[in-house]
Amino acid sequence: MISRKSVARTVLAAAMLGALPHLADAQMSHQHASEAACEETVLRCASKVTPAFAPDGTLWLAWRAGGQISVASSKDQGKSFSAPVQVTRDRLNLDWGPDARPKLAIDAKGDIALAFSIFRDQAFNGQVLTTRSTDGGHSFDPPKPITANNESQRFEAIGFDPAGAVFAVWLDKRNRVPAQQRGEKYDGAGLFFASSKDGGATYSDARMAADNTCECCRLALAFDGAGHPVVAFRNIFDGGVRDHAIVTFTDLARSGELHRVSRDDWQIAACPHHGPSLTISPAGTYHVTWYTNGKARKGLFYARSRDGGKTFSDPLPIGELNRSPSRPQVIAGPQGLVMAWKEFDGQKTSINLMTSHDDGATWSKPTVVADTTDSSDHPLLVTDHRQTYLSWMTKADGYHFQAIEGEP
Amino acid sequence: MKRRFLAVLIVLATLPSALAAGEGAPKPFERGSWQKLLHAHAGHPTLVHFWGVTCGPCKVELPQLGRFMKDHPGIDVVTISADLVPNLPQATRSMLDSAGLASAENWIFGDGFAERLRFEIDPAWQGDIPRTMLIARDGTITTIEGSAEIADLNKWSDTQAAAIR
């Protein structure tokens, strides 16, 4: 039986804490059992690793380790890496949310745009910072806010469009205070976007694509065949239903109509910390994977749209429900579609994978391609347009970068 | 009360755990903690609340829960911060303090392998917070996903009070 209140305990514990402040501090820091294997800034100590291929086939990684963001590149598909370059210098409070990670994109010239979020105050208000490298990743500009607005921002996504402009999209709480001043309730966050014509040195004024979207899930960004940004995200539909939506932008400055990906009917006032994945195949088909715990369905799902995101196929369930399937990723690679997700059996986390060679109409049986017995990052998929790879950071076994079998 | 005081002294004799058990300081929630928690509260109506310092809906709900605890001394109130955050204990503690939950039984995820911790609690839970589990005297668990309605908590509390009569 646990005692709820004990004056004796309060007084004694307070006395001990007062007498031994440094010991108390040591205990505090030890209470945090890290997701990372070590505390340095090297890749081995990373808790989040994001891969991206440059148009010339160079693999770039951006990671969060030792409280800093660093990058390195590989010319041999991840077998060896260049010396890491630290992007951040200051001791920043990096966003450590389950769906937060540094993002990077590389253009045809080899210039790198990079973005990440920090918590900028004690109330955990977020801020999206961006930087760029114009010397092939040897150095980065000092990171600066993506927008002058000072309300909370998180969950940025960035990418180069085919014309070489950077498109950025993020979740932004700037409409919260005005709504509250009008005496209105404000749910979630706005989906805001901006673009940069100078490789990420400066961004256009922020615009809003949708308001009252779910505030705590990552966004999925892809470009359609015409180079229009397409963003999939967890929205808040009427009645507090946190189902997925998708928007195809008309151009870098104009948002498009919002369409619903699925009617899962997940009515919840909570942070699912679990955003969607989106890829667009050469046929122009949108492929989306997501997690829901709705009344209509629960678990991981996949659906595709062949009309530019207006309507989607019936959701296809993914993974074994009794193994806590999570973090579904999908990518259109040179040999077809690849989907990867996590499952957990009570002891180990495995990465399950399946492929489709008919644009998502049918899928192979899932196979386990990797596993680990401690914490791990989301499984991510990346392609250099010759081969698709799994990128997966694990605490116990380090960083995995492996070619998906069945591909050349 | 005497036994309780003795227990306090024993706890204080082992320094690191004593500091962790300081009033309001969250205890590390580790592998096996869930079963220990269930065992420790067996036979007592217990409200277990999962939350995190960056979760918007949690910030709204936490003070309501603080009032609920004050109004319902017969319910064991347990909070578990399910965020994995560097330097989190201080932030967690200050948020619990201002919500009036300093004297609740407070825990914080203390294992980086959060998937395993969640699996021990509920294999179907993917980490969405807030989340509240109402554990009745007979061990029956009712899970509320997302923000709980205080009216529902009051109703559950009333049924628990009625169960002893």
C-alpha cells in the first residue's frame, strides 16, 4: 500500500534534498534513461537519423546526438561516411518528440537545405530553425527561424521542387492566442508553408494551408509529377476526429483543396505522436500509410489515390495487431513500392517489410528484415532511383543502412 | 502509520531512491514497474494518468486532475509521464506542482525502450497521451483514451465509493 501523504516523509525528504543538492541533481539526470546509446555527437550516439540522397547519388545523413545536429555523407551507399560536420553549435533544447527529427534536402548543385525544431522556452513552445550549406556540406549557415512569428512551431518538412526551390511546411500555433482573445476555443495547430528561391537562405512569408490540424504528428511531404507539393497530415475534423487529410498545392504559394484520406473516426483529444507517410509513384498514384485507433478501424493502414488525392482506396490493414505495429513508411522506388513498419513482440522490435509491383494493387507477404532489443528510431525508406534502402537507427545495434532485397 | 513511518526511514537509508521518492519528484518507471504498481494498489480504486509535458491537451487536463484528487481522497491518484525527455524531471515536477499534483504518486518513464514499457501496460497502446486508466477495487481496468471528462471520473469514483458500503 502506498501512502498518499506523509508529513514525516515530506519534511525528511526535503531536508535530504536541501542538504545534498548535487546528489539530487545527479539523481535527476540519471532518471532519464536515454533513447541513445551514448552522449557524444557521433552517429553511434544518435537517437534520430534522417537519410536523403542527393541527385548525384551521394547519401546524406542528418542526425540528432549529444544535443546537436550533425551531417555526414557516403559515396558508397552507406558503407563508409565522411567526417561528420556539426550543424548546430549552441546548446539548444532540440525537439525530442517521438515524431521529431532533423530534415534535409539536397539540390542538383549539391547545396543542402536543413531544418529542425527546438523548444525555445520552459513551456515547450517550439521553433522551426533552418540553415543551408553552399559548400557541399563542409559548413552550414547559423540556423535561423523559418518565420518571424513567435508562436509555437513544430514538425517541419522540407523538399526541393523540380525547379530548385525549397518548399517548407510545418505546424504553427499562431492562431491560438487571437482565437482565445475572441473567447473561442482553439484546437490543434495551423498547417503553414513557405518557400525559398535561394536554397534555404531566406524563406517567403508564411501562409496557412489549413487551420486546426493535429498539433503533434509529423507531416508527410512529396512532389507530384508536375512538381506540386503534396502534404499528408493528421487533421482535426468536425467533432474532434483526428483522421488523415491530404492537400495538393497549386504552386509554391497557393494551397489546394483539402481531401480526406480515410474515415477512421478517431475522436480523441490527445497527441497521437504518430504521423503519416506519403509517396507518389511514377504513374502519379498517391500512396499513404498511417496509424489510427478509430471507431471504424484500428492499427496501421495503407490506401492509394489515382485521382490526385481526391478519393482513396479502401484502407488495407498492415501488420499484426497483437504485435503493436507502428511507424509505417512507404516509398516508390525503381522496382516498385516498398513499405516498412515496426512490430514489437514484448521483447524485441522488428522491421517488417513488403513490396508491391503493381502500383499498390497487391502486396507481397511481410518479411522481417531487421530487429533489435532496445529502443530504436522509426524505420525510414530512401531511394537513389536505382535501389531502395532501409535506414534505421537502433540504440543496441547502431545504425543500419541496408538495400532492400529483391531489388538489383 | 507507524509502519508507514518505518518504511519512510528505510527508503531514506538508501540515498538515491530516497531522493527520487522526495515528495512530488517523479519516480523512474522501469521494466516491471507496472506490475509493482498494480500490486501496490490492489484493492484500492486507483486512477492512473499518462501524460507528457509537451502534449497540449495534457496541459489542460492536468489541473483538472489536481482538483479531482483534492475532491476524492478515497481514490489513489497516480501520474506517469510517458515523454522521453532530457532534463525532464524538473519540468515534469514543476508542471505537477502547479497542477496541484505534487502529492500524487508520480512516475516518469525511465527506460529509453518506451515500446517495451507501453507493451507491459497495454500492448494496444501506441503512445498517444493523455490516457487514463481507472482501476477498480476488483482490478477491473477502464481505459479512457485522450482527455477524460471529469464528470465521468466523478461517476466512476462514486461507483467505487458505493462498492465499499
